[in-house]
Amino acid sequence: MIRPAITAWRECSLQLIALTNEVEEAKRDEVIEQIEKVLDDRDKLQPQIAQPFSAAEQKAGQELMALEKEVQLNLTRFMNIIRTNISQSQAKKEHINSYTNPYSNMMQDGAYYDTKQ
């Protein structure tokens, strides 16, 4: 018999995989909140999953390990997409600012020093 915590962990992992596959920018804030909630739920389940494991639980654990790798890859990919979008928006902001004030980023050579005075 498999413990309810193990099956709940599996459901949370599948939920995370589904959430990280959603990449619409309009829904991103909602998706991030849901991901945080599911990760918090998984953190609460972790202490309940401890040895000794039955044979069925060991088999389920092997499946969970494969799911966990996929969850980690998806979360990393999701974070990279967010980081890329942030850096693109910052570059776009700087580009727009350079058009509104083209001389703001001019380098100063230093002050003029008159030696003949």
C-alpha cells in the first residue's frame, strides 16, 4: 500500500509540470503564484515521506525520481524564460531612453586644464 503523501507528491509534481508548460505572459503572475503554492504543499509533504518503504512505494519512488528530474528541468526553463524577458524589457527601456535623451550616456573625458594661466 502506498502512503497518501507519496501519491499527493506525485500529483503535485504533475501539477508543476503542467504549470511550467504554460508560457503566456498575460497569465504569468497567476502561474507563478500557483507554482509557489504547489511547491509549499510539496514542502509540507516531504517530512511524511520517510523510510521504511514497501515494495510498491519503492516502485512509486522510482517513478517520482523521473518526474522530479522533469520538474527541475521545467522549472529551470521557466525561470530562464522569465530572466530573458526581464533582460529584454530592460534593454528595450534603455533603448527608448537613448532616443529621448541621446546625450545622457556620453562619456566625459575629464576637465579641461589650462596650463598657461
